[in-house]
Amino acid sequence: MNKKTLLLSLIIASILISTTVLAIPKGLEVLKIYKNTVNKMFRVILVPKNPSDWSVIEDGAYGLLKGYWGNYLILWAKDLEPSTDYTLIYYGGQGYNDVWPYATCIKTITTSSNGWTGTVTADFDYSAFFDDGIGQKFWLIKSSDVDCVAGVMTAWNPTEYLFEWDVL
């Protein structure tokens, strides 16, 4: 099986599995996080968090982010603000892992009138920092809160974002 066929098969399987999972907001904790360092693959639930203590808020918007082979991402999210631009970011940048205000923009999307992202794919090489001993953070934030050209966040509205359930 060639790489394109394998990738297409994984995408289709992920869509089928994730669509079922995302239809059931309660119980997502069973999927919290998965990390395979050998193949540089991961799965993490994106959730709203309480900024006073960073606890997971179980009701509200949520998403699923999957990474494959260190450079390919698939995202689904729902119950976001309708018809709004969001940007998937890696919280950090070249030489600035997990340091405010650095952010690496991965993909900008506009939610549907129902607040759904649909299936979003992106190329993003995360292989260099995947297993560097520092917890990796992926966030889905409002596009108006980030300057992708400068690689920095320009505002902080955490009640409007989705954060990784736990760092990778």
C-alpha cells in the first residue's frame, strides 16, 4: 500500500470514528490524549477550560486534533461561535516553546452557521519538538487574537478558546 492510499484510508477511518465520538460530548475523557513517540502520532481532545484553575469545562464547545507522522494534522470542532474565524495554533514558535505571546499559526478556518469546523486538514511539521521533554500545546483561538505574520498572540480571551485536554 503506497503512502497516499494509506493516508486516505487513515483520513476516512478517522472521520468515521471521530464523527461518532464528537456526537457524544459527555465521556470524552476516555479519549483525553494518546501519544505514540515512535511514529510521532497523537490524538488530543480540545476543550474549554476555566482560566482561574485550568480545569476542563465539560459542557460547551469541543474538538479533536490528530497528528500523523510528525507533519500532518486533522481537526474537527463543534459548538463554537457560528460564522467566526478561528485559528489553530501551536502555542510557541521557533525557539520559544510555551512562552507568551509566541504562537505559530497552523490553519485558519471559518465555522459554519452551526459553529462546526467540518474536517480540517493541515500540514505542520511538529516532529522536531514532539518528544523534546516540553509539554506541547495546541489551541483553537479566535483569529482576531493572533497576528500570524508576527507569530504572536495579540489578545487573551481564554473563555473563547479550546485548549488541549492535557499537554502532549
